[in-house]
Amino acid sequence: MEDQENDIDLLLSDAGDFIETRSNLWKLKAVESLSEVSSDLVSGLGLLAILAIFLLILTIGFALLIGDWLGKGFYGFFVMGGVYAIVGLAVYLRRNRWLKEPFSNMLIRKIFNK
């Protein structure tokens, strides 16, 4: 009878250790997924900043060129502003398909990949 009590105590102790280990494993997996997503986000934002600077310089160049063609320098900036307004409207109208869904899918893939 005493052996059964020792076995039950040992089994309960092992079950408690298993639950604690499993909990720690979930925490570590969550931290790993979060760190992977964070690093992808930071590197993506860095590339986006470089792309934004490139587009800014290119836009200024095109605005000056168009302004020269039209005879007044500021006309080019109005034209480029209109182009960006149209592009911004298109992105706003399609934001779910072009921005939200791909980002959500990438996030889900990163979290449940492992």
C-alpha cells in the first residue's frame, strides 16, 4: 500500500514537472516568434526608409523636370502632387488586399512556422 502512495506521489510530481516544462516551452516559443517578427519588421522599416529617401529625391527631380517643361518650376510639384494623390487614393481603396492581408498572413506564418 505504501508503494502505491509513493508511486502516486512520484506520478503527481512528474506531472507537475511536465506541466511546468511545457509552460516554459510555450513561453520560449512565443519569445522566439516575437523576436523573429520584430527583427523582420525592423529590417523592413530600414529598407522602407531607404526607399522613401530614394523616391523623395526622384520625385524632386521629376518635379523640377516637369516644371521646366511647363515653363514654371512650381507646376511640376503640383503635377507630382497630383500623381501621388492618385496613387494614395488607389492604395487607400485597396489597402486590405495590398497591405492588411499580406502583413497578417506573414505574421501568422512566422508565428506558426515552428
